[in-house]
Amino acid sequence: MNRGAAAARGRTLQRHGLGHALPLLALGLGSALVAVFFGRTGLQANVLASFDESIYQTSAVHYSEGLPGTLIDDPTARGTARLYSLVVTPLFMAFEGDTAMRLSRALNAVFWAATALPLYVLARTVVTSRWAAVAAAVLSVAVPWGVISTILFSEALSYLLFACTLLAAVRALEAPSVGREVAVLALMLALIVTRVQFVVLPLAWLAVVLWVELRREQRGLRAAWRRWPVLLTGAAVAAVAVLALLVAGATGQEIDRFAGPYGELRRRQAYPGDVGLATLWQATMLAVGVGIVPAVLAAWWFAAALGTRASTAHARFALLATTLLGVLFATTMFAQGGWIDVEQEERYYVYAVPLIWIGAAGALELRPLPARRLAAGGIVVASVLFVLPITVQVNAESALLGPVSFVSAHGPPKLSGDLAEAAGKERVVTPRDVLGYGALLVTLLGVLGWRRLRWLALVPAVAVQLLVGVYAHAGVRGDLEGIGGTIGTDRFADLAWVDRALPSGDRAAVLDNQPLRDAAFRGLAFWNNDLGEVVKLRGVDLGLVPFPVDAIGVATLEPRDDLSLPGLRARYAVTAVASPFFSVAGRRVATSRDGALGLAALAEPVGLTFLSDGVEPDAHIVRPVRLRALGGHRVTFVAEPPQPGAASFRVELGGRPRVVELNGAPGRVTFDLCDRRGVVDGAIDPLRQVDIDPTRRSAGVLRAVDVRLC
């Protein structure tokens, strides 16, 4: 070989290697940017964004106390959905509550962005161009629905697992083997124990395999079993097991324990009447979220791929994707009840988004697709948007769970109002008109771009996707007027004040002495890992401990006449500082930022300094109240008048009666028990009462009983 030929060959190899490396570099860079964009918000978020977050956090803390037993006995988990909490458990074992929470939220962004990697490989099974596959993969994670990765939700992990499952299933259909079978089933199991929503996926997978086997030249049960021994044997065993459970009289409770909220499937007999409206809304919101044009192109591509002239690889991919998503979405809509009133939770359907972008990338490589088909699809979407009612609830939680619905319900009304104000008219266009005309405009730009250079059709679509994503992200962060967001003014140290104050290795009990305590309890448990159990006192009826805080364990103790508390083993306790129900004896070592809660190093022996019996859970005085206090303290009672009207009551402690008049202003009375020893008895007797509801009359609201050592 002469020197010139060798140099030319070297240049060819260099170009070939660079052609492989550059798309992968772009894939990694795009994924990293998405992870940073969403991860930054996860690290900054200091607000409990959704009730479900507290469920995942409670399970993660619960698992850290003694695996594997705690994994099996998890009162918080919804069915089998435990993998996500288990994955983040090491963070809650290693770090204080606020740090563990921030890292867990940031890890979600990594999970979400990492989904681009299997999606790239998946796209390459049907798309020739590496750059098109990279674009489809990165745009599938740079979507509005990525905002859910900024909070403690399992969708970030299930999104990644779903992409891996699809890839494994495509590989298994290409060349069946025991190893590939096991990989698919293992990933499906991981999906089910992450989100029980996927409990129907193995059935859909079985249907795909059976359909493919029926179309093979070499048919028959024996041939199919040789190709799919694990799946078919497992299906047979599962069918026998289900039959045996039915014969044995399996209870619905056992089914619900496995399927969680999706156990509702066994009770439903028909779809709700508004399922058509719900399906249209969800489909159009998915289309709007990816810029409409990709959704139209993907629809044409999947139709072509399922046609008789489609290549084998394309047909297998399209069959797999449409069957799995069709079964998944149909059962999800069935279980969720169709139109979920004003709460549009798009998170249940986000798994279609990668397939839309892969289909759109595949459409770029089809034989010439007439622009009129693209126009027709866009007009259909716009027509639906013109007539669909916008009844979505607009708040920070809807921005997370249904970001495109949130933007559709927040942005167009604002734009419609601004246009009317600028024109000096009552109405120029309705919010639905804004959505419909916007869809037509994007479609028109897409058609013009398609006629000049195919990929130009996607430019306005990408712009719309990113614009909607940024808008939803602004709502999540609280940058939009009237939307609270997940970033508040609290310092993380103030939120995790119990974890930070406790000595290493110690845990604190929560002594339940707080009226109207739901929000306080939930925030306390959410940001602090080192809470051992909730302790209730017999005779102090504050009702149930707010779920899911009760998952850390609830103990009920009986205080003795000397105010001691036998059975309380904790060295530290969190209580309300000036509770009207009881106060614990000990040295306060930390206080919450608002001063309402305190962490006390308990005295030995453990006991109380004050105890009341007869105050209502909301602190109203509706009947005589028995009081007991420990001598050597000053006890101050603070009360407010019930609304409406004035009231009064008499307080007696240690034989010293005082009357508290509540005439539109708070009342206060202090008893000096510095010269007394032991337990001092007393009482509160209502004098003048007013109606506060049809069944109760109140003499006042006992807001605080401040007990201080003399």
C-alpha cells in the first residue's frame, strides 16, 4: 500500500470514528444539561410539594430501621410499589433529613435524564441516522413532564425502567433467548414494584409474543415453547395459581395488598361516562407538550410501520409499543376513573412521549410523506383544542403532575385577558381559541418547513415543547404570580432542626400534644429522619395521628397519678412548647423556627409537668376540665374567645380560683406554684358559653399552657 492510500484510509477511519463519537458526545451533553436543569430545582426545593412525597419519604425512613423485615412490613406502601423508596433509603441512612431529601430529589433528575441513554439505543433499532436518534432521545427527556423529577416521586425511576424494558423487549423479539426473556421479565417486575400501574404489562407482553408466534412460518406450541420457555411456563404457572386462589376463595383484601389502588380494577364493571372526554384531553395534552408536529408524524409512522409493507424491525417495534401502551393506558384510565375532575395527572401517560419522538424521527426517513397529511393531523388536534373545556385546577401541584394541562389552564386565560385589555374590549379570543389558533400556527410552520427540508418541520415543535416546559418549570418554582411553587423562604437547617440537634445515633419520640396538628406533624416527619415513634397519652383524645406519620409507630401510655410516664424509653422527645393538653419534664435543647415545637432531653424518671383532661381536640372548653401540675413551676393559661361572642370560665389550681373573661380579646392568668411540692390538683369550669356549632357550646379556646421552672 503506498503512502497516499494509507493516509486516505487513515482519514476515512478518523471520519468514521468521529461520526460515531460526536452523536454520543451530544447525547451525553444533552442528558447532562437536562439533569442539571431539573436537579438544581430539586436541590433548592424546600417545600413539601405533594402528599405522595411524604409517603415515599416515610417508607424510605422505615426501611432504614431493619431490612429486610421493614420492607415486608410497610404500612405506608401502596401495594407492591416499594422499589423507589428502597433505592433512596441509603441516603436517609447516611444523611440528616434535609440533606437526604435534597439528594433524593436531585437523584430523580439523574434518573430522568439517564433515560435518554436506553432511548437512544431503542431509537437506533428503527432509525438509521444517529443524529436523529440522539435528537429523539434528548427531546424525550427535555419535556415539560420532566418537572416531576424535581420532587420525590417514583415516575423518574419508572420512566427509566420503562425505556429499558422496551429496549429489552425489542431485543428479545429480534432473537429470543432465555437470557433476554429473563431480562424483560425482571425489568417488568422492577416496574411493577416501582409503580403498580404496570401490573398489567406482563399480560400485554404475553399477547405480543403470542401474536408474533402466530405469524411465524414455524408455528406450534412446541416451537413457541422452545423460543419462549420462561415466559410461557411462567404464564401457565400464573394461570394455575390464579385459578387455585379463586377456588380457594381469595379475598379482595389480598388482591388489594398486591395491586394497591389498582385493585379497583376488580370492582369496576364499566368505564366512566366521561372516559371519551378524558382520553381526548390526555391525548391532546401529550400532543401539545411535544409541539403537535411530532405527534402527527409519529401517528403516520406507526400506521405505516404496522402496515403490510413495513419492514420486520419496524413492524415488531410498532406492535410492541402500541400494544404495551394501549393496555397500560386503558387499564390506567379504567382504574383512575377517566376524567379526574379538575386534577389532570398526565404523569400516568407520560410513557408515550419517547415513542412519539422516536416515531417522529422515523417519519423523517419514510418515503416522501405528503405535507397535506401533516396539515390534516394538525387541523384535527387544533379542532379538538377549540372545543375541549379547560377545567383544570391551577396550583403548584398541578404544575408537577399535569404540566401541560397547567400551562393550558394558566397561560391562555392570561393571554386572552391581556389581549382584551389591550384592545379595550371585553373579549377578543377565548382561552380555547388561543390553544386552537396556536396549534394551527405551529402546524402551518411545520408544513412550510417540511416542504423545504424535512427536519425544519420539527423546529417550531421543539420551540413549543421547550416553551411549555420552561413555563411549567416556572410554576413549579413559584415564579408565576399566584402559584406557590416548591421553593419557599425556610432554611434547610430550620426544617431538619430535630436531626441537627440530636446527638448522633439518638432518636426522638414525638409526644402528641398538638391541637390542629396535621401540617405540623407532616412537615416534622418529612424533614427529619430521627423520629422513633409517636406517643399518645390515654385520656388525651386528639384523634388519629395524621397519615403517613403513623407509619413510624404509635404507642399509647397511661400517665400515673404522680405524672410519671412509665414505658417511655426515649431519651429525647418532640412536643408542642405550650400545649393545652400536657407538657413534658426535661431540658429543652432545640426549638422549631416558629417556636411552636421543642426538642427536650427528658428528665429521669420521665414525667410530665402539666396534664389536662377534658379539653376538646381543637382546644375548646365545652365541659369541666381536670388539671394536674407539678409544684415548683409557674403555670400560665392563655385563652381566646370563641367566635362569635364573649365567654368566660373559672380556673382553679392549688385551691386558688381565678375567673378569665373573654370579651373580644385574649385572656391570661398565671399560677405561682413555686412553694408547692408534688402534684397540684385543679380544674377549669365553664361559666358563660356560646354556640360554636350545632352540637357544642364553648367557654373559650385554651390556646397555650406555658409551664416554667421557678
